[in-house]
Amino acid sequence: MKLFAVVFLVGLPVLAGVYVRVAPSDPARWHVSPQGATRDMATGVVRVAETGPDGLERLDRIARGAPRTHVLAGSVDEGMITYVTRSRVFGFPDYTTARQVGGSLHIHGRLRFGRADFGVNRARVDGWLSRLQP
């Protein structure tokens, strides 16, 4: 019985950690247009920023250079891109979708697992936006 308890207590967190790293990211679920006005939420952030018509192109260069970040779906030519950024230690995925609407850039950064992101998405999105400013 003790062996079972040890295997369960050690194995369950390991399996959960593996799942977080290998779970597929469905573009149909995550590559969706950001909605609403600038706001902070427990699970992420929405930002609308006046960037000019080339905001998405400039943001794309910044995002592609960010650590542990890759494109899930979309392109500058399409007018909308979704990025996946994984946390350094555990590899939790966060999704950031950016869409160009005229001279405005609409961005939604959100977590996949959990109930709160502890400001991680806000820090990333606001950091990327601050680098867009001349």
C-alpha cells in the first residue's frame, strides 16, 4: 500500500507536467479574434493600442524574438497572428493573439491551464507594446 501511495504521489505530478508540455494546441480554439476594450482579467489581458497600420508587422518581429515563443497560426498578411509562449520552468502555454484593425492593434493574452496567470500575460503584452513605441 505504501508503494502505491508513493507511486501515486510522485507519478501524478509527473504525468500532469508531461501533459502540460505535450498537450496539442488547437488553432480553432486559440486563434480567435480579440474582443473588447483594454482590460485586465485573472486569466489574461486585452489591450487595444494605436500603432499605425504596420503595428502587427512590428509586433510580429518582437514576438518572434521573444524567448520560448512561436507562431501557432496566422500571419501578418492574414492580419491576425496567435503566438504560444511557454513558461521557463514548467512549460505552461500562454496564447497571445494580435489583430490589426486599421491603425489599431488588438491583443489578447491568456493562459490555458489554471485560474490565474499572476500578471504574466499583462507583463508580456505590455512589454511587447512598450517596444513598439518610437
